[in-house]
Amino acid sequence: MKKIFLILFFIGLRTASAQFFETFIYDPPYTPLFHHSDSLAARDDLDFLHQSRTTVYDVDFAGRFGSRVPYYFLSGRNLTGRPAYVGALQRDLKRLGYYCGPIDGVFTVEVSDAIARLQKNYSQRVTGTLTPPVRRVLHLP
């Protein structure tokens, strides 16, 4: 029993050390220790804010939570009042081709129509409101 435990212990130790050295060798040393984890406005490795290659929207600078977790506890009605979240919603709807308006962080009738078209195409109940299945389709928290 002790031999099996020692063998498993050394295998685990070797795996952990290999993963540590692999990430240490392949990741550049200038990478910051704590990356920005804002899920609504993506940042690259050098911590520059970007939504696409050429466009930065005004809603990228709106207030938001530091991680995805608090968004899971808010309802769709609360989220549609947050400009940063609506901007991310508009961006993702535009990326999928459902929305053609400006990305301004305002939940308008056009955004609701785009959500309704998305719900219809994904065989969901068509309400035109932000629901958890819509959030899952768009990979939003």
C-alpha cells in the first residue's frame, strides 16, 4: 500500500513540476502576474483594451465588475440597465449578424429585435428579452 502511495505521489509531483516548467519556459517573463479578468471588455497580453482590431467603443470605459461571478447573480432586467453589459451584448449580437446598430450601451428596440431573432434561430421561447439561454448562446456571464 505504501509503495502504491509513493508511486502515485512521485507521478503527481513529476506532472506538477512538468506543468510548472512548461508554463515558465513558454510564457514570456514580462507577462504580468495578475491578468485583467474583465470579461466584457477583452484585453490582450499587454493589458491594452480592445474589442476588435481597430475599434474601441465608448462603453468599453464604463464601470463594470472585475470578474464574471457577480454578473451571474443579476437578472436580465438589472443587466440591461448597465451600459457596459449592453455594449458587450450589442457587440456579440453584431458579431453573429443579428444587430446592425451602433454599440452605445443603450438597450433599444433594435437590440430587443436582435435578441428575438437569435431566440427564434436557436429554437428558444421568443420574448425579445435577455434570458439565461440567450446569455449562454452569446457566452456572456
